Amino acid sequence: MVVALVMTSKGGMKYHIKGCAGQGGFAQVYKANVNSDPDDVVAIKIQKPAFPWEFYMYRQLDLRISGRERSSYGFAHRIHLYSDCSILICDYLANGTLQDVINSYLVIGKSMEEVLCVYYTTEMLHMIETLHNVGLIHGDFKPDNLLVRYSRGNLTEDGFLDRSGSWGDQGLCLVDWGRGIDLHLFPDQTIFKGDCRTSGFRCIEMQEDKPWKFQVDAYGLCGVVHTMLHNCYMETVKKESSDGGSVYLPKLPFKRYWKADLWKTFFTKMLNNYPCHDDRKLLQELKKSFQDYIVSDPQRIKKLKELLAKQRVSLCSA
């Protein structure tokens, strides 16, 4: 026996629940049709207790990020507040998460191809550069919170560097803004203390009980990249540096056939002495190094297009 679940909001709008799309410790997410319209699909996030902060963060994204850049950060259309819970109505993306992509390699005993890792790293560097530049911190940067976006048309060699054409639709979408921070609500030069307690994604400063700011997203990004490269969460070790000091680096070594100098520079700069108040220059430099690697060989763009097309077919038909 199939039971149709219908939720009616205060304004009379009806959401026909189609199934569970995910759940966490304080929230459940459901796929639903609005007013029985099969073409109007949304994600409904039910949180207990009520939690309007995430909707506030989505509204700040609307106000501060415009154009095609905005599609990289998820959309929330409305929130219904009740005494014991809140119901957030968001866009529904059916393409899965970056964690799903990683798992698709894990189940066949392989790791993601390096050129695909480089591409997604470039995307994520651009995303946090844009975020931090408008005074927003995500605070929970991990593969489960990165939805996959695909281009409407065929990808071409043109437009990769400036993310124009079909490349503007291709990429990732960062969701789950419950731990987001709006820096505009604090005085300039504010730094924070606290521990997210998320295993594998606690920045060095949290681990050492030191103040942090942008480091929380930088470390999260490193954790995502490590998961793409190694199929496991990142553990860091403190190593002696050439100047007599010390640096944090991932515990697992880079494979000999990888572009090891590229990855070592990335992890060294993202995990050590990360800029607290303006990280744009660093992020731009790292992004350019990854972009240069891809465009330096036309075969890499060709390979990237093939991998993304294959990924789309395998995951979206699953």
C-alpha cells in the first residue's frame, strides 16, 4: 500500500512528498512536488528546533553574489517557521553530490583521475574566493555539501579559463549553510574560536585551540581534495621545514605519477599560515596554477570533457 504524504504550509501551498533525499542529526531533507506539479520539484528541509539562520545566509548570498556565479551556492525560496521546527524550501538538484562521485570510484577500487581532481579543485578555489570576498564563510565545507552541476550544452575547449559558455553551468553547488558566518555582522579584523567537532574537517587552528577565520573553509577544501585523491579523510602530520620551522602536510604521500609539486604547494599554502583577513591573492594564485596545468596540454581538456560526460551518464542514470 502506497500512502501519499502531503504537507500544507501556512500560506496554503501544498507539498507532495516524493521521498527522503537525506538526513542529518538535526534535519531531514525530502524531495517534493509543489501543488502536484511534476515539473515543480523542490527540496524540503525540516529542522528541529526551528533554525531561521540558514535562510538568512541564503538571502545574503542573493544580495551579494549575482549573475551566473550565484548558481554555485544553492537557493532557498522561502521558510515556514513553527514553534518546534522550521521548513526550508530549496532548489532540488538531482545530480548527486561530490561524495557520490568519489564513491563511484571507490566501489570499483579506483581513485578519481587527476585531471578531474584538478578541475574540481579549481572550481572550489574559485567558490571560496568569491564567498570570502563578499564577507561570507560557509563553515562546513565537505563533499556531502557540494552538489554536482552539469552544463546545458556540450562542453567545448573555449571558455574553460573564464568559466564562460557551457563551462558556466558546469561545476559544483555549495549547500547546507547552517554553520555559515556573515562577517558583515562583526567589526573588521574579527577572528573566532570554537570547534566544529566534525571529524576530518577540523582546521589546524581548531585542533590547536587557536583563533581562526577563513581557515575553516580552507581546511575543509583541503579535506575534500584529499578525499578525491585518496578516497579517505585527511589526516595531517607536523613536519620539519627547510627553514628550521615546521609545516602541516597530509599524512598520506602523493603518488609518484601525480603532479606532486602542484599538490604539495596547494596543501602547504592552504594548511600553514593561511591569511586571516584577505585570502584573495593566495586563492587566485593557486587557482591559476591548476588552470595552467590543464590548459598547458590540449589533451587534458579533451580528457576532462570525456570524464565529465562519462560521470554524468553513470551517476544521473543510476
